[in-house]
Amino acid sequence: MRSAVTPELFATDRAIELAAQGVPFRQAYRQVAEELGSLPPRAPEESLRARVSPGAPGDLGLERLQKRLTELG
């Protein structure tokens, strides 16, 4: 897997970072397109850890769902 990971796969990570810093999302994507050749290498694990949101594989929220089901039952 690591050999298949190239810098352009982290372009979204960089755009999200810029947007979190206040750069408008579309502008962030344009900036990343210009920086693509100079994006620093990242570990795939770092990228995966950054993508945790409720309902995503990193945080399914099963405990909350179980609690809701128990309360309904």
C-alpha cells in the first residue's frame, strides 16, 4: 500500500488544513493545485487519523446508537 501512496493523494488533506485556517475552500483547492509538486510526504496513517467524523469507520458511534435503541425498547 505504501508504494501506491503518492503526494497527490494528500492534496485533500492539505486543502482541508488550509480551509481550517480560514482559507475559502475553493481557494484552498486552487492553492493546493499550485503546490502539488512540493507537498511534503506524509504517512498514510496520518491521513487516515485525520478523517474521523461521526459515522465514519473511525467513529461509528455504536455506543450512542445502542443507548438510543435501549431507550426506545
